[in-house]
Amino acid sequence: MIHFKNISKSFGKNLVLQNVDLQINTPGIFALLGPNGSGKTTLIKTFMGMVCANSGEILFNQQVVSGNEYRKKISYLPQIARFPENLTPLEFFDFIEKLRGPAPRKEELIHWFNIEAFLHKTLRNLSGGTRQKINLVSCLMYNNPVLILDEPSTGLDPVAMLKLKKWILAESQQGKQIILCSHLMDFVQELADEVIFMLDGEVHYRGNQHQLLAQTNTQTLEEAIANLLSEPKAQLVC
């Protein structure tokens, strides 16, 4: 269970999150959507302890988050991966394992995303798509109950995109909670059980895709989100 309780955050005079109250209590894939600057990544970073909220608190499994122990149960994929460029992918994975312990799914994921040929090349020399596959392997190689994926499809070719979708769906079927941020609405529409739409640091919509399409009288998630953007005071659905 994840509970953001009245979270507010500002950077100087820029108010990024405004009393966000949001609970994720059940397994499933939750799409956290919104335009750039809506507060999605900042909200995720408050949960991960990377940003301190100005007010409010965050609970994970009914405990206020603090320290590092709770993060061992979370697989987090950042929007922008920052690697030690002089290492090879294999050295990078080994470095993570020294910090977190053996990764039971590392070899499976290396094969799944077909990156064997790149394991001994330095990260600085790899393409953007290959770097994203490395990012995905490093995130998913631990079998955690919570996944937070911020723009996981960035730079992926169609084959890798299909494999990513299959992996995410399989993770969901194991009863995990998955928070998915993406600007690719077709990608989200195939996967999401629920949609959480943020605008100007607030949650403006919460509900399943069927409810959202019915409320906005649209046929696709892309059209529905465009409708919400044109109606910034959309009613919150729980």
C-alpha cells in the first residue's frame, strides 16, 4: 500500500505539488499521466526519498517512509539513467549486486532484452536504445512487489517495446503494484488498469480507462487526455 497524504512541494516560488492525497492499495498497473511540469516525477521522487516534501507524509505498507530499508522492496526506473560511463554493462550490474546482493533475474533479463553482445562494451559507447535496455535490466533484475517506471519505453525499438509490454503485464499478473509514467498513450492504453491524471501539481482524475473514456466521450486514451487538458477542472473520479 502506498499513500501520499497531503503532499506539497515547492522549489523556491515554484509550487510543484499541491496537497496531493493519493492511495494505491491494490495490485495492478497505475498510469501516472500529465503534461510536462505537472508534478509526476517530483511525486515519485518524494516517495523514493530523493526529494523532501514541504508538508504531508508518505506511507508504505502503513508505515511512514524513512531511511533506506523500505526501498529494498521497490524497483525504480528513473526517467534519465545516469551511468558510470567508464564501466561496461556487466561491471555496472556487478556493482549494483555488490550493493544490493545477488540479482536472481539478471541473466533472464539480459537474454530477454537481447543485450549479450553489449555486455563488455563501455556504457559511453552504447546507443540510447541499448542504454535504456541496460537501465531496464538494472531496475527489473530484483523481484520486488512494487515497480515504479518513469518513461520506460524511451528509445526502444519495436521489438524491445513489445518485450517490455509483455514483461510489465507478467509482473502485474504476479500481484505487483506498478506505477507507470509515459507520454506514449498507445503504450499506456494497452497496459493500464487505472489512470491518475495530474495537472499543476494536483490530481485531477482517478479512475479506470472505461470511466475516463465515458466521462470525456472519447474513443482513445490520447483523446481523453487531450480533453482533460482542455478542461483543467475535470471532476476527480475515485
